[in-house]
Amino acid sequence: MNNSSKLCRKASFPRGNIFCNLIDKIVKRPSLQFLGQWGYHCYEPRIYRTLAKILRYVDLDGFDILLTDYIAFVEKSGHRFEFNFNLEFTEICVNTILYWVFARKGNPDFVELLLKKTKDYVQDRSCSLALIWRTFTPVYCPSPLSGITPLLYVAQTRQSNILRILLQYGILEREKNPINIVLTILLYPSRVRIMVDHELIDIQEDAKTCLTLCSRVLSTVSVREIETQLSLGRRPIIQNWLDYIPPTRHKDPCELVHLCRITIRTQLLANNMLPNGIFSLLIPSRLQKFLNLES
């Protein structure tokens, strides 16, 4: 039994690529025969219900199959529809996948699998399979063409266990203005809470960990920009926030060992070898962990 068949068996869908099956069902509906006359709101609920049925209960193996099917659909699908419909269909699918992975599950294993499966596309932000750069709506709503990136959402919710994975894959280093992520971690309103087994997480402690992780990636953190925001009346989630940004990131010379880490990671990043390339380097495991932001 192939991967697609196993997924469809688990989700009670016909054999074959789940996305091909889904688009066939949409197109065969009489009310949607003339796609140009109908907005995405006509078929989005069907897409969401179908994928949500899978993603609500799926395990890692099933999620692996789902991603494999989506990549195959985008790369090799024989379906050829007009551009706007193709765009809307894939946007709704991505929005739903990211919503369930980051906003509903918040499971680091699912995030890491998402990155592993789409790692080859991360270099090109314009690629439709570079899912980590796509946007989604954290509170699911009908618009698939607006929202925030996974990195920004994780910064807003201070999910330090997931932020660590994103940073290990070089996502923050690829940001044009990484200080914006630091500002979000420190200043975004604390009304957002993460639920784990129906217990509230101490997001202040998570925010401290997030700042520490960012300091392991960046050579400088602009304290001036943070202070500018504070002067405008914004309140930090951590009062002693400066204690979690090393002096060597904003006033003292940066440590040579940290500069070496940045240089090596930059080379690996340029060759799309983060983080796996770290563990192929002939260096002690302690240094490998240091490069992988574990210390």
C-alpha cells in the first residue's frame, strides 16, 4: 500500500492523491462548473473541512503523507485550471495546513517535519512550496490571502520550543529585519496564551528563552530600537528584558566564538545545509551542539 493509499484509508477518502481528489470533487460540483464566476468563498469550506478532518487527528506518519501528497500535487499534478483558481486553491490548502500545525497543534515534531519536507524550497521565498514563508490566519477566517508568517506567529505567542527549531533551520537569519522578531517577542501584547493539555504556559519564561535563542543567532541586537518603542509607551512583557540580551550583542565587542558560529552557520545556510550539515562537520559533538544553538 502506497503512502497516498494509507492516508486516504486513515481519513476515509478514496485512493490517490488527497489534493487531486479534493480538486476533482470541487470541479465536479454543478454550482462550480464556471469557476471564473465564483469566489473562493464558494469552495473554501469544503477544502477546510476535508483537510481539517485529517489534520485534527493525524499522527506524524499521516502528516508526512499529507505533505508528500501536497508537494506532488503542486509539482506534478495533471490538473490545469486558470491561474486565479490554482492560486486560490493552493493558498487555502496552505492556510489550512499552517493554521493546524502552528495555531491548533503547536507541536514541535510537526513543525520540524514540515521544515524537513519543504527544506529544498526554503531558499526561494517566491516558491509556492516554501511553506514556512507563506502566511496564514491564526484565528481561522475565510480569507486565504492575508495573515502572518509562522515565524511571526511563533514570536507573538512566544513558543520557545518551536522558535528553537525555526532558528536551527536558519529562518531568523533569512529575515530581512530580524530585530522585528525580537521586538515582537518583547512587546507584543500578552493576551495570546498557548494551551498545552489545557494548562496555561508561563509566557514570560518562554519570552526569556526566546530572547536568549535570538541572541545565539544575531551578532547585534539593537537596544536603541527597543528603547525607542518603549519611549512611545509600549510595555515589555519582561521588565528586566536587558538581562536576557548579552552585553556583547549591544555594547561590548562580540565574542570571537560567537562570530565563528555566525560565520559557519552563514556558509551552511548559503548551501541550504542547516541544520543537518552541522552534524557532518568533523568537530566535537559539543561544538556541533553550539552551532545548532543548543548552548
